[in-house]
Amino acid sequence: KIPRVQISCLSAREGETVLFRARVQTSRAQGNRMVFLNLRQRSDSVQALLVVAPEKVSKQMVKWAASLGDESIVLVQGIIKKSPEPIKSASVQDVEVDVTQLHLISGIDGRLPFTLDDAARADTDEAPVDADGKPQQFNRVLLDTRLNGRVVDLRTPTNQAVFKIQSAIGDLFRQYLSSNGFIEIHSPKLQGAATESGASVFKVSYFKGNAFLAQSPQLAKQMAIAADFERVYEIGPVFRAEDSNTPRHLTEFMGLDLEMTIEEHYHEVMELLDALFLSIFRGLREKYSNEIAIVGKQFPADEFKWREGPEGTLKLTFRQAIDILVEDGVARETLDDINTENEKRLGRLVKAKYDTDYFIIDKFPMELRPFYTMPDPEDPTLSNSYDFFMRGEEILSGAQRIHDPVLLAEKMRGKGVDPESMKGYLDAFRMGCAPHGGGGIGLERVLMLFLKLNNIRRASMFPRDPKRLEP
Ligand code: ATP
Ligand code: AMO
């Protein structure tokens, strides 16, 4: 029986006859007796050739192989031979396949939206030049075109690596939390009312009435604490009906949320979230350096930096952050809140001064935070809340929560929320609930900023934004 193998293992198979399935990246005829095929499995490829030979490969077969559409899938049987020339690329095998049989498994119906070669270049790339410095035929593929033909775009080595890293972030999140006593929960995405003050909701019809898509698992994760689960997390979709056409907003994103009880101080939660991020960053650096390097070729980025060791992660209070901006010339009167532009500016200032792409801002003014946020007992204009940043953009928002139902109802009214409309949630606290806090992370933001992809759509396999519901 002929062994079925992976292209990535072909180098070790010299002299053997093997069988494998692959995509035809390109096929190129040389005369009418020979055809070169470039075969690919995900990010690995190998050169194969078909040569007319008695009782093996017919002339018709060579002609047919030369006509195979790029990206069709074939089953190949062949003998592994030493490559005639040394191969430079790590993803290209340094052997050649002498094809003895070829079967079409899945053909191409119509035209590809763009070639994989074109998609493998940055959308901003200049046309590549050949050995004589002459610009080569090259079509720049814009982001929108890529997203329309997303399935083909996702086949590039860069995107294969991006989504391996996305999966790794979820794995590392889960591993860290489950080894620290958290359990995973699954909260409903269909809701009778809003779940997050501030963000707008999508309304869907629900039998004879309406329902809303959850804007965060906020209420459910707090109620799980009231139900004595003590440490919970969720990885699930979050829906935001905000008409934000920016490089960092989606209308549906993947939320990595957690909630936990507090023993003495809300900084227990902040410290745990910080340790969680460090374990994600370390895990990526240790196990995914190849993938990070592949992405870096298409999206050049300075390596993501964070602080290790005794000094630890940089933690600023909101006031200190404002002072840094004021010192740099931003007018204090404009700094009631830190807008996106100032957020990025702060990121650059922090990087220059502290050499880190990752930091925390603590103690936000109460008026900037949702109703469920715990005021600072020492200064009620401030709150026990924090945001985390990567490369000067927010990736996490979190806080200690109010667990006293009277104060909670008062804060709801203050933000224009009718406590009656959230009775089930308020009741959870009327029946006793331990002090607690948590945070919510946007998975696509972490991925985008770690790899510096510059647009959140590149960090989502099939992104949803105000203008896109397809594919
Ligand atoms: P959070 O919801 O916790 O604040 P976020 O990062 O999504 O997280 P938003 O308040 O939605 O924050 O927006 C943050 C920044 O993004 C704001 O400073 C706002 O000016 C900017 N922003 C939001 N929507 C748009 C938009 N459509 N165009 C330009 N900027 C926007
Ligand atoms: P917040 O609304 O700040 O907080 O959301 C938490 C994190 O989710 C990400 N995020 C987004 N990602 C993509 N597109 C969007 N439109 C978008 N909006 C937010 C960001 C943000 O930091 N309930 C609180 C969390 C908590 O307190 O536990 C909440 O939802 O990375």
C-alpha cells in the first residue's frame, strides 16, 4: 500500500513512492512532453513534474495537467527525487516529485478573484522588480476585494498564520484561567433588554415580540458570581449596533470575558488579568515565533514589547495618563476623556519613555464608566476600574462591580436606566452577592495589535461591520 503523506514531510522520503492531496498553485508546460506543477498544502509547497514516459505518463495526461486551473485540488502519486537546485525557502521542500499518477479531486468553476501570489503581498506594496529592475506584472489586492473573496485570501501563508495565532490566543486564555480555578460558562445571546449600558443593540424579531442580541455577557457573568461560581469566564460573540466605520470596530466580535470574587481589593482582579496577558504574550512568543515571522513579512512590525521582571507591567492612574498628555502639549480642557487620537499618542509617549507596548490605566472617572462600576471609596468621582492597552489602543475594559442592590439601582437611574427593566439582574444582588470584578477583552483587537495588522477586519475570519454582512 502506498503511504499517504504530508508535503511538509516529503524531504525525508527520498526514493519512495508516496500519495498526497494538494492544491495546484501553478502549472507550467514546457514543450508538449513536460509540465511543472507547484503543489501546495496550506503553507508548505513542493515542485512536481510530469514527463511523458512509456506505460507511465501519456501525452494527453501532460496536456491535461498543464490545463489544470490554479487552486484546483489534485491527488498525486509520485516518486520523491532529490531537487536539482538548492531551495532557499523554508516552506518549499528541497525535493521534487516525479508524478506517476494524477487525479482531479476538486476543480475550479470560474475565475479566481485574485491570484494567491498577489494576495500574498501587502495591499500597499510597490510592484516587485525582476533581476533587471523592471517592474513585474503585479496586481494590488485591496482589503475590500480580499474580504469579498475571503476564502481565497485566507489561503495565503500570512492568513494561515494569523488564524493559527488567533486560535492560540483563545487556547492560552482558556489554559491560564482553567488552571487558576475558573470554569467556562455559556451565557445567552438572546436577551429581553440591553446588557451593556452605552452600546447600541441589534433588535431581532422573537415570535410575536422582539429580542436583542447581547452586547456583552456582563449581566450573566455577574449573576454567575451571585450564584456562587466564584471564578467564571466565557469566550463568545458580542454584538454592537454601532455605526463605527473605523479600523478597530466590528459589529460582531469575539469577547474573552471573565469575572471573579474579590477577597480584599479589586487589584486582585487587575493583577490576575495582567498575569493572564503575560501568559498569552509569552505563549505566543515561545510557540508561535514562526507564524509571527511569516505575518511580519506581509505586515512589517516592530516586535511587540512588554515588561517582565520585578518592575512588572506599567500601571498608570487616569490622572497620570492625562498628565503625560498635557506635558506633551495636549490642552487639559480637552481631556475629560481620552479619545482615540490621544490614546494612540499616549501609547507612543509611553513606548518612548518606558519601552513597552503594553500598559494599564487604572482609576477612571466614575462618569466615564457604566452604571455597574464600583466608585472609589476614597473619592467617589473616581472608580475602581481599569483599561488595558496594546500599542496605544484599548484591548480590555474592566472594573470592580457594585454588589449592593440599593447603590446599583441608584447608579442605574443616574445613567437613565430604569431599574424595573433589569429586575432579574438586580434581584441577583438582593439575594446576596460577594464583592467581585472582572473584565472583557476583544479577541480581534488583541490579535490585530499583537501582529500590527492595522485593521481589525484582517483579524476576523469573516468580519462583520456596518457595511458588511457577507461572505
Ligand atoms: P469601549 O466601548 O469600552 O469604550 P471602544 O474601544 O470600542 O471600547 P468606544 O467608546 O466605542 O471604545 O470608542 C472609542 C473611541 O473610538 C472613541 O474615542 C471614539 O471617538 C472612537 N470612535 C468610535 N466610533 C467611531 C467612528 N464611527 N468614527 C471615528 N471614531 C470613532
Ligand atoms: P467594552 O465595551 O469596553 O466593555 O468591551 C470590552 C472590549 O471589547 C473590545 N471591543 C470591541 N472589539 C471590536 N469591535 C468593537 N466594536 C468593540 N467594542 C469593544 C475591546 C474592549 O476593550 N462589559 C464590559 C467589560 C467588563 O467590564 O467586564 C465591556 O463590554 O477590546
